[in-house]
Amino acid sequence: MKRFPRSLLRNLLLGMMVVVSLGAFQSPAPAADDPDTNIHVVVTDWDTGKPIYQARLTLTFQQESTTIKIKHSKPISFSAKTDLQGRYRFTDIPKGTVRLMVTAERHESYGKEIKIEKDNQEILVRMKKPQPQI
């Protein structure tokens, strides 16, 4: 049986220790019980209840940093437009508080902070027509 020099074994062992310790500094995997979720937004007219096509949606939330040295969150923003049924589905959104802004032609703007607590949560937005100023 061939013997390895002690220096080679020591260097091999040190290298394995470095690899194992670097693995401890990787960002943790998301918790299995708190996965990202899908959010369904439905936009309708306040008076008629009809869906609003091409309403502009902006969803903003804070994304926690995945690096060890930086301990702050960064804002993430997604934009989209509704389909013919006044619907849009945002995917892979973390649970927590999000800010939804909605604008549509001939309607007042809508903005609200919403707590996302479950998967496939539906957000119903009823938009009013502008009121004449007196």
C-alpha cells in the first residue's frame, strides 16, 4: 500500500475544511413553509363591475439581501397590464407586505399596501371614475 506524505494529507484536509466552512456562509435556502406565492389581481369598474382591460399595475416590495455583509433590503418592482377579463397574475412574490398601484384610462388612480399571507391570494380592485370638481 502506498503512503502519502504528511504535508499532502495536511493540505488536503485543510482544503476540505475550507470548502466545508465556505458552505456555511452561503445564503440560506428559503424555508419550506414560507415559499414565494402567486397573487391574482382583478380590476373592475366601481359602477358597472365590468373588467378594465389594460389597467397598468405596479407591484413593489422589499427583497431581503442574500449577502452576509449587506444587511438591508432592496426595493423590487414589477409592472404589468390586465387582460380582457381585467386580470393579471404576479408569480414568485414573497409573503409579507406589498404595495399595489393601479392606473387606468378615465379612472382615478388606486394605491394600497396589502399583506400577502397565502398562495394564490386574490386582490380585487374597484376603480372609480373621476369626480367633477365644484
